[in-house]
Amino acid sequence: MRIIVLTVLALVAFAANSVLARLALASPAIDAAGFTGVRLASGAVVLGLLLWFRNGSPRALVQLTGTWAQSAALFGYAICFSFAYNLLGASMGALILFASVQIGMVARAVSAGDRPAPLEWIGLVAAAGAFVYLVSPGLAAPHPLGAALMILAGLCWAGYSLLGRGSSQPLSDTAGNFMRCLPLAVLLIIVGVWTGAPRLEGIILAVASGALASGLGYAIWYAALPHLSRTRAAVVQLSVPVIAGFGAVVFIGEALTPRLLIASAVILGGIAVAIVMAGRRRSA
């Protein structure tokens, strides 16, 4: 039961990032640069404090783990994510993000020599076709620049995940990667203040995204992750766009279009089939 609770809390936190970002950026409460800076800085503070309390010493804060490559991928994800949400709804953005993450990771596996079975290819082709349908021009299509930025954010997150795969100290690595982003985060906050002073509402939403949905969310996820198989962890993350869509309807009043609902069902279903079949193939 404890693992179920931790997993659900982490997934809700991941989905909350999309809702919080859209709430903040759909209004003039804060701009994308300021939101990214506050999010990264507050995430670094919370993760640093968690590390301090866990180790019982502040020395952990100056002995950074993680890598500069991971930090660059983290920053690329965060900045593209924020600017994309200037142009996309929360549910649309979450679907594009998580589809891009999974497609990017599968593409990397295939390029490294992994050979999917026929059912995996069927799932992947169905997901890719629905993804093309989702972003293709039309009355209900997402903003092309917003979609492109969110795809880039998803690929950066896929890269971050692949670079950190096999980490023996994920919380420490994540804290170190956030802390390496602090100089750029401070610069973005200065840019945000320079271009238009953020309102208190926007700052609160950015802190909630960084400190709670990102910092605490990642800590909770890493507590649950050792108890989940790779396949199960990948599949449960596909619920994040669904949770984000529900949150967008409840808290933002977004409408779920038929195009988004159809594409969501096929994309998430296709990826789920591919992940499950790949897990069975590797364990056989």
C-alpha cells in the first residue's frame, strides 16, 4: 500500500507541473523565463534541504553528484517546457511531452541495437501515427511552435533519463543537477524581473511547481522506483497526461476536444502495448 500511495503522489506531482505552468503562463502573472528560473531555483533549494536532512550534514551540498550533461538536459527540458506552455493548453502539452519522452527513449534503444517484436512495432506505429494526427494542421491542432518546443522538452527529458539510468544515488544526483542549474536560474529570474515584474501569484505558482511538484515529486518518485519494474514504471507514467487533462478541466476550465481524446487513447495505448511487450521480451 505504501508503494501505491507514493507512486500515485509522484504521478499527481508530475501532472501538476503542467497545470501549474499553464495557470501561471496563461496570465501575465509571470513570464516563461521567470517561471523557469523560480522553478529551478526552488527545486534546488528543496532537494538540497532533503539531502541535508537525510545525511545530517550540510557537506552534502558542496559534494555535488550528477553530471554537467544531465544538468544541461534538465535545463533544456525546463526552458522549452515553460515557453511551450505560453502556447499550449495543459492537457495538450502533457500529452505531447510524455509521448515525446517515450518515443525518444524507444528510438535510442532501437539505434543502440534493440529489435522490437512485431506487436511492439504495431504499438509504436499506431502511437506515431496518432501523434502525427495530433500535431498536423487543422482547426484543433496545437500551436506549431508550442508543439515543437514541447517535443524538444520531451527529448531533453528522455536524454536526462537515459543519462541517469543506473544511478545508485538518484536523489543526490538530481539535487546536484538542479544546483548546477542555479546560475542560469538566477539569470532567468533577473531577465523575468527586467522584462516585467512578476506578480505574487505567478511566483507562488512557480515555487509550487519547483519545490512541490518537481523537488518533492522527484524525491517521492525515487522512493517508489526501486519497488517498480522498469516496465511498470514506464507504463504508470502514461497516466500523467490523463491526470493532467483532468486537472486542466477542473482547475483551468480547458475543453477536451475529440481530436485530443482520440489521439490520447491511441498514443498512450500504443506506447503501453510496446512497453509491456518489450518488458516480456527482455524477461523471456
